[in-house]
Amino acid sequence: MYEALVAGIELCYMAEADSVKAYSDSQLVVDQLNRDYEIKNNTTVAYIHQVQKATGLLKRFSITHTPQSENRQASPIQIG
């Protein structure tokens, strides 16, 4: 999940997007990225740092939880 998110953010940046809205069906991932949940695993901490570095390229970044039952869109990332 984290690697795909970083790759998507970097692709958006290369396409000259300055903001990205991401959606995830993982509440845990969203809470970790929004700093609502303590991260205890060193591997996850490293992934979070990679995401933070990638989001630093943008003016705006947000990630929102979308329950799998409500996720009908094929594209998980919106660029602007």
C-alpha cells in the first residue's frame, strides 16, 4: 500500500500536479498517515517517512478512508 501510494504521488508530481487527494479502504493506513494512530513497527515507520517525503513535493495532500463497500471508483487517486 505505502509503496503504491509513494509511486502514485511521485507520478502526480511529475505530471505537474500540486495537490493530491488519495483514498484508502484501510482505516489503519489512513490513521497512521494522518498521525491519529501511533506507529510501533520500524518497517511501517520507514514507509511513513517515504510517504511524507513524497507528499513534501506537493502543496496539498490528503488521504481519506473510504470503506471497501462504498469504493466503486477504479481510480484511487485524484490529481489537481
